[in-house]
Amino acid sequence: MLNKDKNYLLLIVFHILIGIIIFGFQGFAKVYSALILFGGLYFVIKTRNKNNEALLAAAYIVGSEVFLRMTNGNPNHEFSKYGVILFLSLGMLYSGFSKNAVPYWIFLILLIPGIVIGTQTLNLTTVDIRKTISFNISGSICLGFASLYCYNRKITYKEVNNLLLVMGLPIVSCTMYLILFTPDLKEILVSTGSNAETSGGFGPNQVATALGLGMFIFFSRIILASTTKLQFIINLIIVLNITFRGLVTFSRGGMITGFIMILILIFFSYKNSKYNGKVKLNYLLVFIGITMSSIWVYTESQTGGLIGKRYANEDALGREKATQFTGREEIASSEIDIFLENPFFGIGVAKGTEYRLEQTGQVTASHNEITRLLAEHGAIGILILLILFTTPIFLYLDNKQNIFMYCFLFFWLLTINHAAMRTAAPSFVYALSLLKVRFNKDENEIIVHREQII
């Protein structure tokens, strides 16, 4: 066995063992989260971020977020978002940031009016207003800091593949945990609704989002980073297991998002390949298409046909459901109404949830970051969305060989439409769309350099 095969296999096995250990002794999840935080800090400080170690540390903590939440390993709910901000801030202190990252300074400044209005309009008495606002704005702040770090930062394709692997490894641990946690499917599946029992006892929406991302990561390794047959087999096995576990959560958003990312990657890989590369890709895609179809058929058999009904928007009896979005469209509609009533500055950060409580008597958090921005930030929210959507596309015009850009951008866009920014993943993955990906390193980037402080 080649050394690179042995190292890769050991890396995967190590993370499978983490999943097994935490299933057997859940208290180890807290040790795992502490190791991630302090190990990441040591890693960045020791190397002084010479090779984007801060980005690797941030990627790992993002990949582990849902797994740690599922197993109560996080010291607090926003641990991963704050971890990303900490690692990347430290990285910028060591290696600087692009002086042209003005759009994201503007983005961060534009968040301030909504925060100020929120402090004035919230009527919360039993809940700390500061904590409530920070909970609702932490995803946007995480996105801002990650974007400042990544903006036009040069990185090679090999480094991107390594970065994605680092983010995907904790998802392997999560998948192993789900395999051990989930009871016999035929005993617990009685409807086509999202299922916490197949999601590690946690929110199926967030679990499916992480698994959909993991599915994409290891699929990308199949076509771009499997240098040996053993690595190809390992990556294929991981993709099939993650796909199956993601499907049986019965939460569609994350899996559909991962599948769309795969289609985008295939399109741009094909577009950027020469003739011989396209021929090899054709054979590979036929094989992968057959195996992915097989996993769907297997999932159908294991769920008694319920998974097909779920994706067809039917109940267990095959009747079409009245809504495809389990009530989320009503929340989005109410936020649009709020925007129309408060078009200039909105009603303030976190006020949307309180507004719905006053109107309906129920606490219903928004699943859609776009309508939430409109409701809580008003016209400023429109400007924020324009900055976020157009800036990566503008940078892409000077970096058209970056086959990952649209994958990352659409992960963010699709995820915030069904899961808002409750996890760090959409914020961090969005920022990756701003990287300047090249085949080889080039030292001519204009960077604002800072003195080393440690």
C-alpha cells in the first residue's frame, strides 16, 4: 500500500473511531470540541498562518458544528461561528487581507442600523436582549469576517481540495454516529415528515444540510482528488453512506442543495476539461450515476417507498400535501408584509420572531434569510443581498478557471432559503467563493500586511 493511501485510510478510520467513541461515551464530545478549539489556536499561532492554517482550522470547526450540537459537545450554541471568527481574525493579523475587500466592510457597517433598531424595538423582558440579537446576527457577522479573510486570497486547487477534506472529515464522524444511533428504519418510519430519530435526535434540517455538504465534498474528491484506486473506493463508499443517511433524515433541502452543487461541479469540470479529460469524465459519470441510482433504490426499499413519496410531496398514503414547505412559506409571506409596512429600515434584528409571537401566539423562527433581511433591515437588506450575490460573480470574471465558485455560492443561496444562517456552514462556504483559485501559487497579490503580534 502506498504511503498516501495508508495516510488517507488512517485519517478516515480515525474519524470513524471518533464517531464510535462519542456514541459510546457522549461526554467525549465536549473533549472533542475543546481539542478542536485549542488545537486550532495552537496550529495557527505556531505556523503564523504561513499556509492558510487559519482557513483549515475554520473549515474543521464548521464541519464539526452539527455533530457537536447533536451530541451536546458545544460549550454554547454559537461555538462554531465564534470559532470561525476567532481563527480567521487571527489569520488576518498574521497574513493580512486584501485592501480591495471594501464590499464586506460596507456589508458589516450596513448591519448596524438593524442592530440599533432591534435594541429599541424588542419587548423581551425574560430574555437577555444582547444575547437574542447576537444569536440572530452571528451568522451575518461570521460571513463578514470570513469574507474579509478570503477576498481575492490566492490558493491552489490542491489546497482547496485539502480544505474541503478537512471540512468533510467531521461529517464522516457524524455519519458513523448516525449509523449507530438510528434504529431499524422499518420500525420507526410511519410518515413522510422529517425524522429526528434518523437524525441523531437533532434537527433533521441542519443534519441534512451538513450531510448534503459532505456528499458534495467527497463526490468532488472522487472526480478531482482520487489519485489511486483505493482512494476512489474509499471516497465512493463514504459518498454512498452519507447520501443514504442524508436521505433517511427525510429533510429535503440539504440533500437537494448537495445534489445541485454536484451538478454544477460536473458542468464546470466538463467545461474546463480537454478532450481526453471529457472522455474519462463521461465514463466516470456513467458509473457514478448507476451507483447513485442504486442507493436511491436501496433507500426506497429500506423506507418502504416513503422516501419517494417524501420527495414527491406526498403523505404516507400517497396523497399530495397541501404545502411543499411545511408552513415556511407563511413565515416568509409575513416577513414580506413586514417589509412592505417598514420599507426603509425594517423592524430591527430579532424583532421578526417577536412580531410573529404577538400575532399568532407562537414562537416561529424564520427559515429564510432573504425575507428575514428584508423584514428586519428594510431597504438596507436589499443592498446587503446585492453585495453578497454580485461580488463573487464579479471576482469570477477574473478567475474563470475556478470551477468551485458557483458550487459555493449556490450552497449559500439555497441553504439560507430553507435553513437561514443557523449554522456557520453557509457563512463560511459563501466566503470560499471569494478565493482566487489557481493551479500554481503566485506571489503578486496585493495584501495589507500586519506586524506579527505573537
